[in-house]
Amino acid sequence: MESEDDGVLRCRAPPKRTPFPDLASDGSSNGPCNQGQQQGNGGDHITSNGKIEVEQVISKKLQLKRKAEFLKTDLMHQLDSQVNDFMDSLIEESAILEPAPVPAVFSPPLSDKERGKLRNFRPPHGEGKHFVSRRSLLDELLEVNHIRTIYHMFIALLVLLILSTLVVDFIDEGRPVLHFDLLVYAFGQFPLVLCTWICMFLSVLLVPYSLFHLWVQTQCGSYTHPGLCSLLFGSAFLLYQAVGVGFLPTYVVVTNSLPPASCFIVILEQVRLMMKAHSFVRENVPRVLSWAKEKTSPRPVVPQVSQYIYFLFAPTLIYRDKYPRNPVIRWSYVATKFLQVLGCMFYAYYVFVRLCIPQFRSISLQLFDRRAMVLCVFNSILPGVLILFLGFFSFLHCWLNAFGEMLQFADRMFYKDWWNSTSFANYYRTWNVVVHNWLYYYVYRDFLWISQKRFRPVAMLFVFTLSAVVHEYILAICFGFFYPVLFCLFMCFGMMFNFILHDQRKGPIWNIIMWTSLFLGQGVIICLYSQEWYARHYCPLKEPSLLELLTPRSWSCQRGLTEDSDRL
């Protein structure tokens, strides 16, 4: 027995060099151990009584385990990459059913016959955005522990901001001060805001739908001049958009001097309802015109009032008669999202109270100089980035998902993974998918249809200009002054980065460049608009001229604090 055990420990077959050493056979090798088994005798060999070499088996098991782990990791990486590429291509092909664009410089000239066909062509209903049932990306990512930890880190930062405010108030006042004067001021005159919104909503509910129904009757009846009727009803609709939804809410905001948050509610709803009304008319008019030309049924398909009302509340700007719906409403999910919106609002409050207001109160007392400006921009990056994240999470994720859940709206792709963008072109497409879809289908594609697909760069420039003008209009009305910082960033740096950092740029370095530019832009926006806000209150003009209204006040203002500055 002792000789046999010694033979087991001494018997070590030298490893055979093979391309796959882990898969080397254990019974077919001709090593000394196997020879010993065949012989069945000798103290230095394993006998044929079923004993095996323990260390060799353990070594083979470890090697097989390492081999399996390596193959598993490599296979998962390849599978994940292939599935992501396949799903991205599948979604893009299903969402955009159009041939590959040809650059305008290589477009061949069209004949007169082709031009005539193109003028009479109307994009048929259903070739636009396709809605499918899918969850929001953050809902999926927050199920991963690593991503949820980042969410917890932001909550921890909020706790620290609250503790900092309480400690400072305790030192200054001798007791914790739990007043929210900034929130009360920002959301002032809320009853007037609510009345204005109700009037806007009822007008958008009644006027566009009534005009559309009356116009459909002119196409169905025996009217001798349907084209003239279309012109009249189209002019009436545009007049309503300009005056009823465009001018009157702005007039209410300006004449009543609504505070910033209340202004944002009215103006953003104004823009949203205008886009909704345009989408409703744009999607249904081609269907009626196609029916009037072909007469395939006794009457055209006209949307019901319930479908239009659902669309006015649905978290999308693209009209469809039907959307994919979820079977049930998760009211706990709705409550969670609204609580998160409320939490983001208080988060923004503490960001302004602790990081913005103390800084800009002191900076606004100094003359404008380059050193102060540079310090202001870099000190504003942190609050600017926090406000960017809070705005994205509270509105594009929580608010839209809450309404989508209440309405059983199943397509929750309100944004894509914009944080992974390596180009500004991809960032613009994925940051706000809801608005991007409207701009793409109703501005970019319609512009190409009108221009016969000859001016694609002009169409892109027109989309950028329209977006920049609307953004600057919102800020100018809500802040009460014209300071086109955002417009210049959009038209200058936005357009430049859109062509420089295009979709061909790949790799981590381009994502770093994108984030660096985004951080710096947020710092510029927070710094310049905050300085101008305080300068307008510190250095008011009794009877300013047009030139003084357009000149930034922060470039020349230097005064002490006014009595009203404590609440700002």
C-alpha cells in the first residue's frame, strides 16, 4: 500500500504541448502513468485497481474552468455587440421608411414631367414615425445595481445640500429656517397660470378640430372651388395659430409680469399645443386629399373627438388615430414618478440657493472684466450640469412616463442613450426624441418635399434656426430680457460641432470631447443669464430705448444691493 501511494504521488506525466492543452485526452496518452496502469505492477506506477492521479485531475478541471470563463466572456461581448447593432438597425428601418438620401450636389436635374409628379405628390399617411411598445431606457438601466448606485449618489448629494442649508441657517439665525421663498416667488400668480392654460387648451381642442371638420365638408360636398376653400380654411388656421395660441398667451405673460417658473409653464404649454395642432392637421389633411382624388369610400376617415383629446394629453407630438397601449395602469409607478418630479424641483431649489445665488449676488456688484467672466463660467459648470440632469430626469423621464402610464401609452422612447454620443449630431437626435421627431417629420422632410430634395444642407440649417429661435423666444419671455446667448450657442457652436463631430467619429475620446463641450456650454448659459438677471434688477432703466433694451445690462451695471434683492 505504501509503495502504491508513493507511486501515485511520484507519477507525474509531463504536459504535452497541444493547441488546446485543456482538451488533451486523459486516457489515450502514452505517458509513464498509463504505462504503469497497463503493466499493473511496480511501486512507481499506478495500478489498475481504479486509482487516478488526483493532482492531474484537479489541474485539468481548473484549466477547463478558466477556458470556459474566457469563452463565456468573449461570447457575451460578441453577442451583446451583435444584438445592439441588429436592434438599432431594426428600429431605424422601421421608423424611417424612405430610401437612402442622395447628397444634393450629386442630384441629377429633374425633367418637367418629374417635377409635375413631385408637386402633386403628398407623403401618404403612415410613412412617418412608427410607434411600438417599449420601455424607457432609464427604467431598464435602473434595474441594474451599478446604475442604481449612481442614482443613490445624486440623492446623497441632495441630502448634503439640504444639510448645508440647514447648518448655515442655524449659524446665521440661531435656528433651522425651512422657508422656501424662492419657490413661492418663482411659482407666483399660479391661479392666473391655471386660467390661461385652461383657455389655451379649450381653444386648441375646439378651433382646429372644428376648422378641420368644416374643411372636410367642403371636400365631400358639391363645392365648385374646393381649392379656394382649402386656402381660406388654411389661412384661418394659421391666423388662429399666430394670434389665438401665439400672441394672446404671450400678452398675458408680459402684461402681468409673471415670475419665471409660471412663465415657463405658460410658454412651454403654448409651444406644445401649437405643435400638437400642427401635427393633427398635417397628418389628416393628406388623407382627405387622397380620398377626394380617388373616392375609394363614401366618406373620408375623420378622427373622432376622443382620439383628438387623447392625442392632446399623450406624451408625443406625432398624431396617430391609434397608439400601442398597455393593458393596465400601474398607479404606484405614476405616484413614484410624480414624487420624483417633486424631488427634482426641490433639488433645483437647493442648487440655486447654495451654488448660484451667493455667487451671482457678489459677482453682479463688480464691473465686467475677463477674469471675473472666466471664473464665473467655470464656477457655473457644476450647477449648470446638475440643472441639465434634473431637467432631463424630471421632464423627459418622470413627467412623460407618468402621463404615458396614466394614458396606457406603450411607446416610452422619449429619449435614447444620448450620454453615449460621440457626436453632436447623434446627441441632437437622442436627447429629446419627442421634439426631434416633430422637427424631422414636419420641418426637415417637408422642407425637402417642397424643395424637391435639392437643398438638404439648407433644410438642416432651417431646422437649427427654427429650434434656436424657439428656445431663445422661451428664455426671452420667461426671463423678461433679450440676451441671445443660447441662440448664438445653437447657431454658431451647435452648427459647427454638428459637422465637425459627425456620426463618423467613434471612440471614447469623442465622447469625452462631447461631454466637455456640453459642460462648458452649461456653464456659459448659467453664468451669463444669471449675471444679466441680477443686472436688470440692480440697474433698472426707467424709460429705456430700443438699443438699451437690446444691450446686455451686465456689461455696465455696478450697484449695491437693492431692497428687493434678498428674495431673488
